[in-house]
Amino acid sequence: MSERIAIVLNEDNLELVRRYMPSNYEASQLGSTIFIYGHDSHGWTLDDYVIPRLASGGIIAKEVTNDGRGQDD
């Protein structure tokens, strides 16, 4: 089970982002950048739950792949 990481593109309020996280994902902030990280578990996945849930609140996040590029690059 590998860790998955995403970056939040349009929000700098860490506490707001944390409200959207399931228990298997966390959010932390470095400067003005918020990172989401964790492991998929029992259907609580980054691409099928976390990112869409954030989007429901107008928060855009994009997964960062092992090569440092975004998922859609």
C-alpha cells in the first residue's frame, strides 16, 4: 500500500481542508501550499472520494505522481 499525495490548488485554509478528510488521509501546510497525503482504504480513495469531496466544497486538488507531475500532465 503506497502513500498517495495531492496538492490543493485554490485554498490556503488548512482547517477547512481538514474538515473534508477521511481518517486515512491527512492535510498539512508548508508555506501557503496545502498537501494531502495518506493511503486508500476500504473505498476511501484519493481519486474516488477525497478529491471529489473537496471539489463539492469548491476546493480543487490534484494528485502528484511519483515523477513529480500531476496526474493529468
